Amino acid sequence: LQDIIPQPLLDQYLSMTDPARAQTVDTEIAKHCAYSLPGVALTLGRQNWHCLKDTYETLASDVQWKVRRTLAFSIHELAVILGDQLTAADLVPIFNGFLKDLDEVRIGVLKHLYDFLKLLHADKRREYLYQLQEFVVTDNSRNWRFRYELAEQLILILELYNPNDVYDYLRHIALTLCSDKVSEVRWISFKLVVAILQKFYANNANALGLNFINELVVRFRHCSKWVGRQAFAFICQVGMFFLC
């Protein structure tokens, strides 16, 4: 029980998320409830999260991907409302489930990946380094906007990890995206590569920076295909733009 919202009104809202009701009354009702849930959580406050926890878990496992997609797009907002402890306990498991869901759901967490990860403690955040590579693979390889969004998010995420983690994990993703078949993905990936170099030298990780530059030279400058050599020229162009 709580004293923020009239209890009958809250009970009515919670009852609308019943999967059986969605089948007999309105198939879209669960989606509307999912869309409204962050607002209800904000009104109730984190001290009353227990009133919504079971409902949120029910919606997060709904058979309709549109319902799960709606929650995926707002999970970072809910994390701000609940704070780090409740996020780690109740939202992280659901977030992990969304990461393995359909692309239509995964894009929701991907678009706000930085916003969610920055709210986690460093040790919990580091666990996701192993999973970022999975975003490169999509259900439909022609879904290039997914990979474009990944590159954009990685540029932001660089600040959350130390140079060694960036070199060991994120560097490989950046190099893969630089060889993407779609030019838009390659271009944003060149910016990612330059941002990684800036990360190394801003943190005095000069050895890592030099190793990465040598790898770029071998992989692109001396590439047997013209598109690889063109990629190296574009990386230099982006780098010069940032230096200026």
C-alpha cells in the first residue's frame, strides 16, 4: 500500500497489465501500460517501487515484442528514478534479457546504452565489456542503422572505461565497424577510431596509442583493396579535423 496515488486508481492500472486481460479486452493495453510505467514510478517514488516491481517484470516478459520494446526504450529513465541500488537489483537482470531479445527490442537499450551504463557501479559496468561485441551481429545484416547506432554509443561510452579496457575490448569492435559494407557505418566508425586515439593520449597511454596507430597502418594503409586505403585517408582526415 502507498499514499501517493489513490489506491483504487493504482489497482486499476496494475490490473490492466494482466496478460489474460490483454487477450480479451485490448491487445494494445499492455503496450500503453508499459509506456506509462516510468511516469507512474516517478509519481510513486523509489520508496514505493515494490508496488510496481512485479508488474514491470510481467511486462518485461510479455509475449508481444512491442511491449518489451517500449520498456527497453525507457529503462534508462527508470534507472534514474530508482537509483543505483534498485537498478542493480531489479533492472539489470531485465536489461540483460533485453540484450538477448529481438533486434526490435535490442535497439531500445542500444540507443540509450551510455545513459544506462553510466548509472552502474564500475565493477558491474565492466561486465558489459564482454557483451558489447554481440551488438555487431544482428538478426538482419541489412539493418545497418543498428551498427551505426552502436558506433555512436561507443564514442560516448569511451569515457566510462580505462584505456586498457578500451584497447582490449572496444578497439576490436571499432576496427570491425571500419570495414562495414555500408559507407555511413564506416564514416561514423572513423570518428570512433579517432576518439579512441584521443582517449589513449589524453590518459598518457602513449604505448597503446602507438600500437593502435601501427595496427591502423597495417590494416588500412597497406590494404590490398582501395577501400581499405581510402578508409585510412578518411581516418587521417577526421583526425586532422579534431586537431584543428
